[in-house]
Amino acid sequence: MGPRARRLIDETLRFLAVGGAATLVAFVLFNFLVHGVYVTEKPWLHTHPTLAYVVANTVGMAISYRGTRNWAFKNRQTAHADGGRSAYVLINVVTMALPIGCLWISRNLLDQDSAFADNIAANVVGLGLGMMARFYLFRQVIFSQKNYAPATLAGTNALPLPGNCVVARGNPRRVLGVTDETSTDPEVDPRMP
């Protein structure tokens, strides 16, 4: 398996983990607002499942932004001046139409209003479609700048070396205890250019 395929698999698994955590929060909040989840007999938004879904997933969106930005796509940069926040919100709002549409079809066309039907429509079918769309759009629109190049120290021309140490170019790292036959100076690290 090549490095591109490994990066894609790594990003996909991280994206799914972040999405799973955000979905869990949104799932619990949605079910509390619409069905009470054994906490209340009169749920606050039982007759407004679409509003409950938007509220729950707005909370989930805030959670997923941090995880997506800092972990799932940690090796990608954004070209957006605001760090991709506005594009992230726009993509989430647009793709939220997929699960909302599935929920609306379940409630209004199929006349299903049970907790099971709501969750299958919104949190299984709709969310699955939405996650696929978001993953593609996040990679292509927000985090499109690949940053797989070695990191440097701010303000220097530094090269990364194994062992998490960085040495500025022009100042070769000396290997202590190793000397050249013709010199009394320590040997220059051969990994340096």
C-alpha cells in the first residue's frame, strides 16, 4: 500500500472517530429533545423534530470542528483566512439538509414518528449520506493544502532530524566522540546537507 492510500485511510479513520464522537453527542441531545429519553415524559421539541435536529447537530458541529481541524486533517492546511471556519459551517449547514430531508420524508410521507424511525431516518441513513459528503468536501474545499513536508522552526531554515531534534542549516550537528583520522574535530553528521 502506497503512502497516499495510507494517508487516505488514516484521514478517513480519524474523520470517522471525530464524527462518531460528535454524532454521539448530537444523537443523545436529539433524542432528549424529541423523545425525552426517560428523563421527561413531555419532551421539549416532540412536535418539532427538525428544529431539535438542527439544535443537536449545531452542538455536534462545534465539537467536530475542533477534532477535524486539529486531529483528522492535522497534516493539511487551509487556504482560508479564517482557518476554514466559515466554509466549515457552510458545508455543515448544506449537508445537514440530507438527514433533515430523510427525517422529513420519514415523518411526513411515511407517517413514522417513533424514536426508532426518527433515528433510522436522520441518524443512520441521512447522517451516513451527510458524512460522506462532508468528508469529500472538507478534503477538497477546506483542508485542500497538503502539508506533508517536514516542519521547520519559525524564522529559521531548519531541517528535521530523526529523534525529534531540529538543527538549523549551516550549523551541522556534530556527533560526539567520533573523530576523523585527519582532523581533531568531531565528525559532521552525514544526514545534514
